[in-house]
Amino acid sequence: MNFSTLKKILLRLYHSYVVKYFDKLILSVLLSFGVAGSTASIAWLLDPAIKKMFIEQDKTMMFLIPFAIILAFSSKGLTLYFARTVLIKVGNSIVLTIQKQLASSILKSDIHTLESKHSGQYISHIMFDVGQIFTLVSNGVLNLMKDSVTLVFLVGLMFYQNWKLAIFAMLMMPMAAFVAKSLGKRIGKATTESTKLNASLTSYLSEMLKGSRMTKIFQREKFELDRSHKILTSNKDIRNKMGFIMIRATPIMEFLTGIMIAGFIYYSGFMIASGEMGINNFFSFLTAMMLAYQPIRSLATINMMFYQGAAGAERVFGVLDAEPTIKEIETSPNLKINSGNIEFQNVGFSYPKTKSEAVKKINISVKGGSTAALVGHSGAGKSTIINLLPRFYDPQEGKILIDAQNINEIKLSSLRKNISMVSQDIILFDDTVRANIAYAKLDASEKEIEQACDFAAASDFIKNLPQSYETLIGENGIKLSGGQKQRISIARAVLKNSPIILLDEATSSLDSESEEKVQSAIINLTKNKTTLVIAHRLSTIIRADKIFVLNQGEIVDIGTHNELLKKSMLYKNLYSKQLSA
């Protein structure tokens, strides 16, 4: 990251977030003056302390000066405490704002955008990158203000004590700035590497936990252990790299400080001998110079902190600035459902970064209130068609109509409001049965939820659960069977009561008993609804009003079950294989 990019990111952080807390920053600046004044007064007090207490042996000053020193240290501690408190609150407020924006951006992102990046990277943005921004705001800004003002006060005191020695001390500062600039660029690069590794680690841990059963059945514990060790070792190496870069300034700064103090002692010896400088001035100046060492060292490394924070902010802004591929015009009208007719007109679609078309010149007509089925071999394009209707993706060719309304020209929210989906990949939350069903309608009454469960043939098993509807079902419904999870998913769709139903192989992974119950629930769900269903088991779509046979992204036959058995060799073969299985 070059300085121009750093400046641009920091300005955006300031104008978008920090400026809202300008009054808090002013307060921190004022408190920084208190810290600086207290620090400088500690060094200045050594002049009268030595002169009045040790040389003149003034008994009054023996009490007053120690009291003044205690007061100075106390003042420094209190003002620093309040300054840190203010900026910690500001930093946490900014972090909360950014995290909310990230969550909103992720939730509003289309499927293509979400699938272009591993979930671990998004988690890393929210946790790690935002943490870097917090450090920048709460520590970086405070240190910059506090240490800059403190250094000015101490340098002013040094010039007051002896301008010649002060000039000598000032010669060391440009060298410290050069060190900071050099290390800042390196730490920014290392931070980027660290973020990628953190994302990889987060992704791996998530996959490891989800795939625990597969790991055990295939006895791949050692393989996964080796893989985890590799990732963890890489994280350790990058942390070492960052740590080494951070501390690289230490020996340089210590060397520069040594030169400064040695030169000071050498030169001041001559000045004391000539009477140009008193011993009390010497110790006061020495203390001021030693106290100036800390802010100089801090300012030398603050550059790195800014680069770290900016690197995190840059990655966060990349997510916030991502343009969704699924776009809608704000003034678009809402979808108006009359009959619920669905039409695909010459629809063609290719997934991003793939050469072949997933579907080609697809023409589908489904009458409102009827059931249409999509059948074909794996990869024929069935799921693609299902995903195009709620606009998870947009086709590159052709158009899709619902009751003669182009779905690309209506409000996205109104489109999805009128569509329910039941998939073989059931998504349930680590919450109660009731909460998972009510996800479709958050203000649903007790009666509505129970009626939905009756329709979905789910009431009996729910009532037999330990806490009935209040039973916690675990992560993704792990405490339930496949058939139970599917019926809860159907109950959710029933509660939504959408005029269009999409069924994506909803019974493919169930045993015969569960399939029978789920199939009964599906019949209730799809009654008088326009239904588009992907059928794994062709026996479940025998009664479909229309069946579309797909092969390599194209529709090759259309008809009822009986019609297709007579005229479609592909359909006949698919059906015969399942009968003999």
C-alpha cells in the first residue's frame, strides 16, 4: 500500500465515520494537552527540586516539590485515563457501525457475489479487519495526539533549558521518522497476508466441525490434524513475521537514543565545567529528553498502526462497495398475481467463469394453479431453472414472465414475497421449532403456526418432542430426523402462503415412510398453487400436469407422464431404471 492509497483510505474513514464524533476528538485533544503538560511539568520540577532541596536545602520546598510531583503524575494518569475512555467508546461505536454495514451488505448481496468468496473471508472481515480499524481509532489516534503534543511540550522545555542541546536532540527525530515509514509499508503487506490466513483458518474450522461425521467414518482424523497443523503453522509464521517487523524499530530506536544521550552527556559536561549550565538544569534537561524518548518511539511505530488499520479498512470497503449483479429499479411496480402463470421465453444462462451454457433457449409455460415438473440427468439444468425464477441469478438471454410481467421489471421484494421454496438442502436455525416455522411470518399467531404444522403433517411429532414447539432443535436441526426437518421446512412454506411453490428434490434423501408423510404434506402445500418441482424420484410427479424433460441444458420433450412414456425415450429410460432399482 502506497502513501496515496493510505491517505485516501484514512480520509474516507474520517469523513464516513470519525467526523460524527468530532466533539469527542476535540475533548481527547484537550485531554492530550493535559497529559503533555503533566509530563513536561515532571521534567521541569527536577530543576527546582535539585536547586532548592539539595543545593539550597529549602525545607519548605522539601514538602512542596514532592507534593507537586505526585500531583503531576496523578494528573497525567487521570487525563490519560479519560482520553483513552473517550476514544475507546468512539472506536467501539465506529466498529459497531461498520459491522452493521457489513452485515447489511452481506445480507443484501446476491448469490453470485456471496459465492465468489468463501464464508470464512466474510467472517474475517467482520472480526479481524474491523478489529484493526478499532485499534487504529482507539489507540492510533490517541497516541498520535497525545504523543505529538507531549513531544512538543518536552521539546519546548528542552529549548527553554538549553537551546544548543535541544538542537542536538532534534537531529535524531528525522531518522526515527525514516524508520517508521520503512516499517509501515512492510507491516501493511504482512497484515494483508495475515487476513487471508485468518480467513482460511475460519473456513477450515467451520468445515471441520460440519464434516466431523465424514471425518470419522472415513477415519481421516490424522489427515485433518495434519491439515490443521499446516494452517495453524502458517498463521504462526505470519504472526512471527508481523512481530519481527514491529520490534525491528526497537534496536534502531535504542541505538539512536544511546547516541543522543551520550552526545548530550559529553557536551553538557563541558557546559557545566564552563558554568554555562547548572547541575539542576542538566538533570531537568536529561529528564525531559528521556521522557521524550517514549513519544518518539511511539510515533515511530504509529505509522505501522495506521497502515494496519488502513489495510483492514481497505478490505472492508471492498465488501461495502461491491455492486450487486441482481439490480432493480426503485420505481419498479410490485408483482400482481392474478392466475400465477409462469413463462420462460428463450432463456439462456451461463454461470460466472464457465464457458458452457447451463440452459439454452429454454421455453416453459406453466398454467396458474397447476404443477409442472423438471426431470433429467444430473447437470441437465433443472436447479438452474428453479434458481432463475426468484432471481438468485439473472439470465443472459430471454426473459421470465409471471402473469405477463417481466420479473426483471418488478420489485425484487414483491417477487420473492410471492414465492416459497422447499429444498433437499434444508436450512434450519439453532432455535426452537416455533421460531424456525415462524421465520416465514414473524408475527404469526399460535393458531396459524399450528394450522401450518397440521397441513405439513408435522403436528404429531412436534407434540411428542420434549418441549413441543419450544424444543431447541440444535444447529441446522441436528436433533431431528430428515423427514422431521423436511416437514418443518414445508410448514414454514405453508405459513408463508405464497401463490408460487418451488420444490427442489424435496424428498430425495428420505426413506419410504418419511417420503410418504412428506409427500402428503407437499400435496397440501401445493393445492391450488402454481408449482414447479424438480423430481429425483419420478414416482412423485406422475400426477404432474406437465413434465419437462431436460438434457444438457435443453428441453427435449414435454408432456404428461403417460404421454412421455410413449414418446420420450430419455424419460422412459429414467423411469424404467428407477422401477428396477
